[in-house]
Amino acid sequence: MTKLQKIALFSLLVLVALLVYVEATKPQPINWFESYSRMDKIPFGTYVLHDLLNEKLDENFIETNRPPFEVLADTSVQGTYFFTNNYISIYGDELDKLLRWTEKGNTLFIASNSFSRELLDTLSLKEDRQYSINTLGTQPMLELVNENLKINKPYLIERDLSIGSFSELDTLTHIVLGNTEVYHDTLKLKDPKPNFIKAPFGKGYIFLHLQPEVFTNYFLLEKDNVEYTEGVLAYINSSDNFYWDNHYKSGKPIETSPLYILLNNKNLKWAYYFMLIGALLFVLFEGKRKQRKIPVVIPPANKTYEYTRTIAGMYYDQKDHKAIAEKQIALFMEYIRTRLRIPTEQINTRFFTQVAARSGNTPEDTKALFTFMEQIQHSSTIAPETLLKLNKEITTYKNITDGKS
């Protein structure tokens, strides 16, 4: 290695070390992803609420990772089913099952920025959005209706968020528990709109809240906001089982590859890059000095084609068309096993369906071809025309499988 190469290598290593130091000491930007996952400590995660409820409710706190449709298949499930996410879309059979479960005397609590049309129609509700034409963003002010839970000033979320409210309430059945309004200049609700309601349903109750951010780490750790969330959850019977849903989460955990985990950590990521750069430098300088000429080795000639033609000619000269047909059938069966990955021990309706699905042929054509081959195998001799027909049908079938026709 020359002196110039050593200087260049040393300079490169110093530059890489400097980049690693700058990247490692750079402050991490705040992640504002609306996760709502119990595992996340980011602003819009629910780590704090999950920890508080788990500690307070103790054995009554039950986590569910499966969809509600599967959870409620267990008839012993009773209590409160709690959902919170930026958007929860429960509809169809799953919604019907949740509503039937609520009718039996249970409690359904959903906090979301929006609800499915089916749920709103069932409760005769409509959603509305609150906007401010005088400001660029919309910061929600929140207030509970119950005098025992109210404070002198409404709670303010100092962040631009979607603000939802309910319209066309049924005042005979729907009970308004909380209101909201867009913050302008004064911390006071002048034209409150309901965003938290209680609706009786059969023997049970349904609670709907249109500001799920009140259950996130960001809201709970700001000032005295935790008192608002406590007031919201005060309507739930703490002696009942509390089922915390982990299924409807925007940031629910997923399995990832080891390389993804490696690159997701800034320290491991730069260590990995440094190792790659070192390996590249090693190959460039060490490999160049030690590389030797690689001799060209001529591979042995493939005699399979000539051998096959010789054997086929022997059968053809002896006019043993049946033997040739059996060889063709055996080769086609081997093609099914290797090309389509389907065993050929049992030839039945399921076998025809699998072969047709993987080859692109129709089940009728598949069954017809195998029936024709079975007829040939049960014959003592066959005519040359039958052999030609077999060859043509097998070739056509394989061409469709290989996408050549």
C-alpha cells in the first residue's frame, strides 16, 4: 500500500467516525404517529393509560389481541369492552355481535375520531366536524357536563387536531356527557357541541367519544388533563371486567425481520454501515493484491438429448407405441411433481383441482387429459394415432402451464 493510499484510507476512516458521532449525538425527532398502542411511549401512544388502568383495575383488567368477533364467541365474557384509536371501523356481523352482547347488560365504550355508518344509523346519530375560519389550525376545548366533574376552565389540547361532534341527538334516550368547541382566543365554551354521549342499548349502555386523543400519553401528561380522562372513565363500573382491545390499533405490533430491527436503531445502523465499509476496503486492498487468474473449465457435454433420442428410436423401430406412451406419461407425472409441486400418488377430484389451479388449465381439461392417460395405461396396445394424440395433448397442456400459449 502506497503512502497516498494510506493517507486516503485514514482520511476516510476519520470522516466515517465523524459521521457516526454526529448521527449518534443528534437528538431524535418527536414521533407524532397516531399509534394508540399500549407499547408506545410516543405522544399518541397509550402506554400511560394502559399502565394506570392495569394498576387500578388489577385482576379486572383483561387485554384482548383478537378481533371482537372471536372474543365474544366466549359466552362468559361480561363487563366493559373498551376501544380507542384514531379511527375504528366496526361493521357487519362483528358490529351485530357487539350490539347483541351490549343488549345483555354489558358496556361498549368506543373512542374514535369517526365511527362506522352502521353504528351511527343504529343509534340514530350523525357526526359533524368543527372548523375555525379565523385560524389555520383547530385546537379542541373539552368539558364534561356533570357539575361534579367540571372545572373552572375547559381543557385545551394545544395541537391542531380533528374535532368531531354529534348532531341530531335523540334527547329522550341519548345523554350528553361532554362537549367540545374550537379554541379561538378565550378559554371558554360559547357554543358547545356534544362529543361524548351515553346511549342505553337493551339492558346495557354504549359510550361514544369523538376525541380519542384524551386517552394518549400526550394529553395525560400535560398539566392536569388526567382529571378529564378520569372523569370520562368514571362512568364505567370499575367492579366489572374491563376488556382492553389491542386489535383495532393503528400501531399494533407486527413481526419484522432482524435487518429491519437493526436498521431501525441508529446506533446499530451506523455500526452495520461501518462494518460494510470496512469489509469493502478490505476487499479493495487485500483482494487486489492476492487475486489470481481463474482458469476456464469447460463443463462436460450434456449427452442426455442424444441418449433419449436413441432409446426412443429403439422403441419406435419395434413399433412398441404403448411403451413410448407410458414413458411420456411417466415424464408428465414427473413434470407435475417437480414443476407444480403436487404429489401424484392419489389421482382424485382434489388432485385435478390443484393441478388446474397451479397450471392455468381448466379442471375439465385436466380431468380429460388424465382420463385419457388412464385409458392408455389400461390398454394392451395402442395405435400410432393415439400416441400422436397423447403427445399433442400433453404438449398443449404444458404450453399453457408455462405461459407459451
